[in-house]
Amino acid sequence: MLNNIKKNLKPNQKIVAVSKLQPIDKIQKLYAEGQIDFGENYVQEALEKIEQLKDLNIKWHLVGPLQKNKIKYLKNNFEYIHSVNSLETAQIISNQAEKINYLQKIFIQVNISNESSKSGFTVEEFQKNWPMISQLKHIKVIGLMTMPPLQNEPEQNQPLFKALKDLADQYQLSELSMGTSHDYEIALKQGATWIRLGTVLFGERAK
Ligand SMILES: *Cc1c(COP(=O)(O)O)cnc(C)c1O
């Protein structure tokens, strides 16, 4: 499956293998097939896996919602954080990164559908907070991320992905983290540069 998906990617399009709730041996297997970028949702689970897999050359991504009290544990373990969803979170990440002289690459999560249950900046909040976020010294905002409502049909996400792309273009942000197992083909057509794939690569997650 990995290679079938990879075949259709443009040079600037990459896969994050979302390994939350998946066992170590499945990560090792995908790594052996050439996958280097892996994404986790839960800080504690991620840190345990990172420790167990430290001999591999994995680039770790944090894709799940981040509680403020967990930020101090991140250190320099993650190449990218996809789910920065408030100014305060961005400030704490920057302050923690400063302590270890790290430059943390992040995506800003945008609630592009304006659905109330989803976390992320609304477009308005993003516009309002951008001047503050873009000034933070130990954060580098590389792009935008979105997670459409789970119940959406893939086709319903097409305009949402397009809107995220348009917003990123306005702010000259080149990376777009959008698309999961069920809608990645649509996300790729709309210009995703990172698709976040779990079940399609690993099978169903443990409950
Ligand atoms: C779990 C998760 C994914 C992967 O979802 P699949 O449907 O298994 O591909 C992608 N992004 C985020 C933010 C997730 O939490």
C-alpha cells in the first residue's frame, strides 16, 4: 500500500505514517519499507515509542491535540508539530524550545469548516493572531493543517482543502498538512504537501 500511494505523489508531497495506538513492530516494518516520517497523537505514548525506536532514523511528527501542560515534555523530540491551535500553545512551545535552543517547526491548525467541535483557529482568529505567532523566536511556522469533520464524505472536504490552500498562499506558507486515509486523494489534488495516513497503512488501530 505504501508504495502504491507513493507512486502518485508529486516531488513536494510526503506521507506522515500516523502510528498512534499501533504496535512497535508495525512501525519497524513500515520503516524497513522506506517510511521515515511517523506521526503520533499522545505525548506519553509518543515519547515511549521514540525511546524504544531511537536506533532508527525516524522523523517524528506530533499530529494530535496538544495539552499545554504536556508541552514541557516535548523537548527536541519532534521535527514537526501539526496541531498548534492557540496563541498560548505557540508561546509555550517557543518558550520551552528557547530553553534548549531548539527551533520547533510547526503547522497552525485551522478549523476551516468552522465546525464548533473541532479544535483549531478559525480563519478570523488565525488572521488576528498571525502577527504575534509569526514573531515567536523559537518557532518556525511552515504551514497550515486541517482536520475536517470526521463524518464528512471525502467530496465534502474538497472545498475545505481548497480554502486552506488559499489561506496558506495568502501568507506565503508552503506546507499543507491535510488528508487522512479516507480523503487523501482529494487532499493531494488540492495541493497537500503532507498527507497523514493511519489505517490505510497500518490497518485498524487498537481500541
Ligand atoms: C488519527 C489521525 C490521522 C490518521 O487517521 P486515519 O483515518 O487512520 O488515516 C490523521 N490525522 C490526525 C490528526 C489523526 O488524529
